[in-house]
Amino acid sequence: MTLLVTGGAGFIGSNFVLDWLAQSDERIVNLDALTYAGNRQNLALLDGDARHVFVHGDITDRKRVDRLLAEHRPRAVLHFAAESHVDRSIHGPGAFIKTNVEGTFTLLEAARAYWSALNGDEKAAFRFQHVSTDEVYGSLAPDAPAFSESHAYEPNSPYSASKAASDHLVRAWFHTYGLPVLTTNCSNNYGPYHFPEKLIPLMIVNALAAKPLPIYGDGLQVRDWLYVGDHCSAIRSVLARGRPGEVYNVGGWNEQPNRDIVRTICTLLDELRPDPAGPYARLITHVKDRPGHDRRYAIDARKIERELGWRPAETFETGIRKTVQWYLDHAGWVAAVQSGAYREWVDTNYNTR
Ligand code: NAD
Ligand code: DAU
């Protein structure tokens, strides 16, 4: 049996592929366009492993997707591929519409054609699983209840609007065509192979290079952090036992303001790699806020626990310690991802703030 994974060279996708093949011999065909965020090095542990077939290609290429489905006959499509960074969506929204909206549409149409031609058990077992985000629900007031699956969609950034559009397409393909879809809306992930444009890896790599740690605005924006391995286990649970047409919210029960996250990273680095120049917190700076910055996200993950028995295994304390240690142990990976294009992005996003 085979799974078709999209975006499996990115942060969460590569963690999913590695975790899956550590626990199962079911083959994975991994379709990834290798944008700036896609990295073959994330999958280096699978070099020479026949269970992993890497395909360099774009999800908006319908013919390519049709050929892959016909050739590999997957029992499910797991759709991770996306443009994923909010700040990049503010600077250049076009790529987000192309990949997140048009790409999801292309995959849905290809999957529908493939699934329609299946018979019997194969048809009944097929799943299209869409990996989405809590950002589609918008921003919460400080004392508002956490996002449940029935919360209104109120996306505020070009990124979250494009993901909201993709969620709506997935829902419509279930209701109109009966395509057996599953959607997960997850909170902020952190862990190994996280590209250092996002808060946690950026703060770790900047601190190690004695560069400023740029907190947007007052740093009191709240996110609900989940270790990436727990997100991967939630996706496996939903694939195995989720009900077609349903949405499952996935979160860490771990709301924290950005300021506290950055201080925790500094404290861990003070312990694990002390800097003779002084505590890492000396590098914290407050910079101009992100336009339209959502103030708070929090996930109510009771449905996935009640129906599928999933709960996160890591606490934030264990997960962030592992993560900081991973970055200390993988200096080669960190150096390789800080290419010219990465430095240009850092200039674009921070030097004009
Ligand atoms: P990422 O940016 O690290 O990786 C995205 C991957 O998709 C890359 O490998 C990239 O090369 C690939 N890709 C981009 N455009 C493509 C295209 N047109 N065709 C084929 N491949 C393409 O993203 P991530 O953080 O791993 O997120 C994965 C998914 O999970 C996304 O759908 C994102 O919206 C969702 N999500 C992310 C988080 C988070 O905290 N990172 C939380 C909840 C949901
Ligand atoms: O909630 C899930 C989402 O989490 C995913 O859908 C997105 O793909 C993922 O990128 C993430 O979005 P955020 O915008 O929450 O993540 P980011 O790491 O970019 O920022 C986290 C918080 O930290 C946010 O409030 C902005 C702030 N921040 C971020 C950066 C990069 C800073 O204060 N300074 C920074 O330099």
C-alpha cells in the first residue's frame, strides 16, 4: 500500500514522513516543489530507502499529479504542501493564492477523478487528508474560549485567508462530490527541521550567532505550541480512524506569550551552551509589529481526544528542550539553510522594521 504525501520536504511533512517510515513499511510517494522551504536534507536519513519515493514537482501541475496517482495507486493523499509563513504572505501574497488555493483545487480534482474510478474496498478506503491551521479562525480575545471546530472562519492574513479558502474547497468536494476528505486544523508547531524564519528556530539560530532576538510589538501575542511529533501522531490517528467529512482541531493545551517563549529559549541556551559574553536574554529587542497581527490563538482539542483518543505526548518543557538540543546538534543543517536567499529574506523582513 502507498500514501501520496505533498510537501514532504518541508518542516512538518518531513517529520511526518520520517515518523511514518520509522513505524510502518507502507511506502510514501513524496511530491514536493522544493521551494525555499523544501529541503532534501530533511530526508537524508531515508537515502537509499526504497519505501520513500521522492518526486520533485508542483501540486498545481495537474498532469503530473494524475500520472502519479495512476502509477502509484495510493490509498490516501496527505496534503501538507503550502506556502506557510505569515510574514512572507504580507510581502508577497501571490504565491499563497497559487499554491494554497489553486494547488489544493488541482489536487482535489485529480483525487476526485482517481477515486471515482476506484471500485469496492479500494474506493471505500480512500482518503484525502488536508493539513490546515488554526489561523483560519482569526484572533481570540484574552478570555474567549479556545477555537472549537464550529468556530466561525475569520482569517486575517493573506496566508490564513488562502488556507481558509483551501479548507472551504475541501469541505465542498465532500458535500458535492462525496470525496472522502478529512481536515485537521492545528496550532503552532515546533521541533526539528523547522526553517529559521519562524519564531522558535529564528530565536535559537540568532542567539547562537549573537544576533538580536526580534520580538514583534509588545511580545504579548499568545500561541498554542505543539511539538511536531505530536502533530504527526494526530494526523496518523485521523487517517486511521477519522470520519470522512469531519474536521479535527489539534493543539498542545499550551498557550504562551511570545515573550515567555523567547525567554525560555534563552534560559535553555544559557544552560546548554553558555555564552561567555553573558545571558542570551541580553539580545532581546522589540521591533515594529506585524501588520494585522493576530493577538491570540488557542485550540480546543477535546473532539480529537474524545473520538480518536489522541492527546499530545510531549509537554512544552520536554519538547522545547529536545528542540534546542536538536539545533545545537545540527549546526551543519543550520548553516546550510542560511543561504543567500535566506539572508535576503532576513534583510527584507527585519532591516526595514
Ligand atoms: P513548510 O513551509 O515548512 O513546508 C512546505 C512544503 O511544501 C515545502 O517542502 C515546499 O517545498 C512545499 N511546497 C510549497 N509549494 C509547493 C507546491 N506548489 N507544490 C509542491 N510542493 C510545494 O510548511 P510546514 O510548516 O511544514 O507546514 C505544512 C502544512 O501544515 C501547511 O499546509 C501549513 O499550512 C500547515 N500547518 C503548519 C503549522 C506550523 O506551525 N508550521 C501549523 C498548522 C498547520
Ligand atoms: O498557528 C499555526 C500557524 O503557526 C501556522 O499555520 C503557520 O504556518 C506557522 O507559520 C505559524 O504562524 P505564526 O505566525 O503564529 O508563526 P511565527 O513563528 O511566524 O510567529 C509566531 C509568533 O511570534 C507570532 O505572534 C509572531 C511572532 N514573531 C515571529 C517572528 C518570526 C516575532 O515576535 N518575531 C519574529 O521574528
